[in-house]
Amino acid sequence: MKIHHIRNATMIIEVNNHFILVDPMLGPQATMPPFTLFRFKAKRNPIAPFPEQSRSLLEKVTHCIITHRHPDHLDTAGIKFLITQNIPVVCSYKDAPILKNKGLTISQSIHYWKEVNFLNGTLEGIPAKHGYGFVAKPMGNVMGFYLKLPQYPSIYLSSDTIYTKHVHKVLMEYKPDISVIPGGAAQLDFFQPLLMTLDDILKFVQNAPGKVIINHLEAINHCPTTRKELREIMTNKQLMPKVFIPDDGQSIIFQA
């Protein structure tokens, strides 16, 4: 199994002859407005370019998983790609009607805590809470996913979430071999953080039974945490052996 980190939350899971695209933000640098104007520097998004070495992977994509509809997870270019290539899409039952109306091919819509068949294995929807306090409500619905394929490591895609009892349940009861979490500590100009704080990222890594990939870094202007900062913190806490903090365009190999 290979996990190809592309940019922000966009990644491709390569297993057998399948290439599963997750949350495609595929547009060029600086094609979306800033997500904050005051709290952090008002740069147009994405603030990082699409990695050229990843373009050839897009030609191999066979399936797509969409965790939610925010533009840093599904942008105009991502929608166009999915429609043009007629890629089968898996998403939350709450997002399915809207994405279908946009012209996407919805192959499966998933409910929370419901397991469905997927590529000779299973895929299950996991609740996610996009922010602390009041801000989680206007941020809308988000779905994490737990993927189990025969003879391959299990994967928990937490999506954009804080550390909740549901997240904790997956770590304790499902015991994923690989977890993927957002590490940017995103904030808007007002309200509390939208993603796990550094303290909750540490809590997640400490509780995770397997490896943890931290993404959602240095690609969107409302995410202040840097890779360097995270690596230093994980090293100081002696957690770096459990963690991958990939650069854009980097691939990670996991043994079956």
C-alpha cells in the first residue's frame, strides 16, 4: 500500500490496482480568496502550488472519497476533474444530493457508523466535529471514514475534526493501523479553532495504536502550524517514530 500525500487534505491511496483520491483540491495556487483577513496574513488560497510530481497519479485515479464540501477539500478544479473523468464518488448521505446535482457520479452515500462494501473490503462513516464550541455548527456536516481492505493496513481518515468521543472510540475500539489527521490548527478571524489544537494532536498521536499521518499543513492561509514546528514538538515528546508529516508530493509505503 502507498499513500501519496498531494497537498492539504488531498491524497491518493494506492492499493492493488486501485487509486483512491481523497478530497481533491486540484486548482492552481492563489485561485481562491483568503479564509482569514486579520488573524493570519491574507494570502489567496491555496498558498502552496499543486506538486507537479503528483499530476501523473491523477491519470490513474479509479475512485474518490469526499469527506465534506469545503473548497479546500473539493474545489472547482476537483469537481471538474471528477466529472470529466467520470470518477465514482463515495461521500456522506448528507452531501450526496448536492454533489449529484453538481454532476458528480455518486456510487455510494454513507451513513455514520454504517459499514458498506467497498473494493472487496469495507468502508464506514465516522462522525466528525469541525471546530470547538459554536463554530462547529456553521461549518456544517463532515464525515470521517474507516477503511478496511483484505490483507492491507486499516486506515482511519478523521477528516476535519477536533478530538471527540467518536474519534476516541475509533482509536480504542477499531485500532486503525494508519490514521490521517489535520494538523494545521485552522482558525477563522473569529471564534475558536476549526481543527485539533496542538494539545489534541498530541493526545491523538499518544492514543493512536498505529502510525499517524498529519496533513492539512502549509497549504491554506488560516492554518498557522508548520511542518517544522510539528516535527520539533513530536521529537521533543518522543512521538516522531509514530508520525509521518509528509511534504507536498511525497509518498509513503506501508507493508501489507
